[in-house]
Amino acid sequence: MKIKTLMTAAMLSMGLTAAAQATYVDAEGTTYTFQKHLFLNVEGGAQYTLGEAKFKDLLSPNVQLGLGYQFSPVFAGRIQANAWQSKGGWNGYIVEGQAPFTKDYKYNYVAPGIDLMFNLSNLICGYNPMRVFNVTAFIGGGANVAWGNDEAQEVGQFLASKNTKHGLADYNMEYLWDGSKIRPFGRAGLELGFRLSDAVQLNVEGNANILGDKYNSKKAENPDWYFDALVGLRVNLGKTYTKKAKELPPPPPPVDPVIIEEPDTVEPTPDPVVEPIRENIFFEINKWVIRSSEVGKIQNIANYMKKYPKSTVALTGYADVETGNDRINDKLSENRANVVKQSLMNDYGIAESRIKIDWKGSRVQPFPTENEKNRVTIAIAEQ
């Protein structure tokens, strides 16, 4: 059953790897492309072993070392070793006329295993190497090697002597073990990652581990559990992405000046009426990169503003209502307005004081019957 579960998880991870978005474009148009890489985990914390004692009496120190490989923005695999100490508790031995016998005991272990890891933040929200906070779920298993069960042996010997004296055979520690024991385990958990730099991430991890009933030396007719809470660092070994700056379109060709010969007698004429100009700059879904097909529209706006030095332009960004949510769509529409503004300023030399921007998210739909056209920045320039 465990093998089938791991195979199913592996097949799911392959599907997620193929479907995961592997590029990210920031507001300046810089493209970040995911790159496969190794990583190292070093963590320490505390373990709680489920048992018959007070919570604080079943806490013990715990460390973990892992080496992993990030195959895609969503999927990674990790070889890890979790180790130090587990505890057990005996509670409830009662002999008439005597105080109940309660005792906790500790033993050592090391648990190497393999984890399959899934970055839920990249899966749900899309790949972003600059994201400060990431949530990763993992599932795995391995072998738990335990030894040093001397304190449990002492408890067992004490109980055996009392049982013989009072005829209480049911109080024996029926799964008491000695030497070293190897048992399979399964585990699952969550990792909360806080980005400190391209190379280093602060990790907070919690995991639950399940073993057979004989781990804590007592027969309970149900599995034994221990839970780890860990804090440490993830260090990326190598580059995690490649970076490419936005390619700027070539400048427009110079326009020959038009020489107008004035008549000998110039009669006063009223100022001509200059009609405003409107251009709709369309974008792809969930993006704000200016496509080559839309560059000419921005150039038209720039030419108009150069021809009429007193003109201004109003840029309003929108997002379609059928995808995303208000928070995502507000940011998309803002970025779409800003990227057109930056193009007018940087590519055509239009002063920032002549540009006004606004964004409506998906709350306003300028094209109510054509959803895809609402991924747009509407530019209106007028004298």
C-alpha cells in the first residue's frame, strides 16, 4: 500500500512539473526563468512523542539534515535524516494502598528517508522567485533506527517485579525491546519558507511521523506517533533562475520637417480644433508585457504628443472579470497602466508630468461583451 501511495504521488508530481509556470515578468519587464538546482536543509528543534505522560515530559531535542533537488517551481525531492531522541511514558500502574507509578523514559534514534515536496505558493499563485513567503507540503517515508532503550528496560524490570508480587500480568510492557531496532515509518508535513536572499531561506517546519505499535515498548493496538517542530535554513546550491532584461523596440525613424510657405498677407485664423486620439493596448492573460503587435499603438500616442507639445495622455489599466480576484486584478491593471507609462517616458522621451495613470482592476469592463479585450490599457491623448 505504501509503495502504491508513493508511486501515485510521484505520478502526480510529474504532472505538476509539466504544468507549472516556469517564468516570471516583473513590472519593469525583466523576465526570470526557473533553473533546476540542488539545496541543503539544516534544522533543529523539538519533538513530541505521543504517550502517557504530561506534554512537557514527552518533549525532546531534535535535528534534521536534508539534501534536495528542485525539479520545477512546484516539485522537489529531498533525502533527509531526522535524529536525536524520542520519549515514552508509563502512567497508571496502581497497587492498592500505594501511589500510582508514573515514569517517562528516553531512547535515541536516527530516521533517514525520502520526501516528495510540493510548493503550494507557486502551484496556486504562479512562479515568482522574489516572493517573500512560500508554503510547501511534503510526504515521504523511510527507516527509523532506534537504540539506547535502557530506561524503558528499567521500567519493565520494575513492573515485572511488582506484577509477580501482586499477580497483575496485564501491566507488563509487552513490546519491550533491547539493542537496536529498525522500523519503517511514514510522514507528512508543511514547510513555511521566508526568503532572505537568492541563496538563503529561513525554514519553519512541522511534520508528523507514524510507526508500528512497538516503537515505545508498550502494546496499545494502534500506531505510535511522534511530531517534530523545526527551525533552520535552506541554502540553494547554484543559480535558481536566469534573468533577461526587457528588449526595447528600435526608435522610430526621423520625420522630415514640413516647410510651409506663408502667404504675403497673413489673415488671422482661429486655432484649429485638434481631435483627441485613442489607442487600446491589449495584453495576454495574467501578464503586463507589451507585445510587439502593440508597440505601434504606443508610438502613435507618442507622435501625437510630440506634434502637440501641450497635449497630455490619460492611461487607464483594466483586467478581465472571468479570471483572478480583486487583489490580483487590481495589481494586474496597475502594472498594465504603468508599463505603458514607462514606455512613453523611456522609449519616446515623453515627460512624466504629461502622463496621468489610473487602474480599475476588473470592477469596470470597457468591453462588456468581449472578455479577453478587457486585458487592456486604454490611452487617450488630447490637446
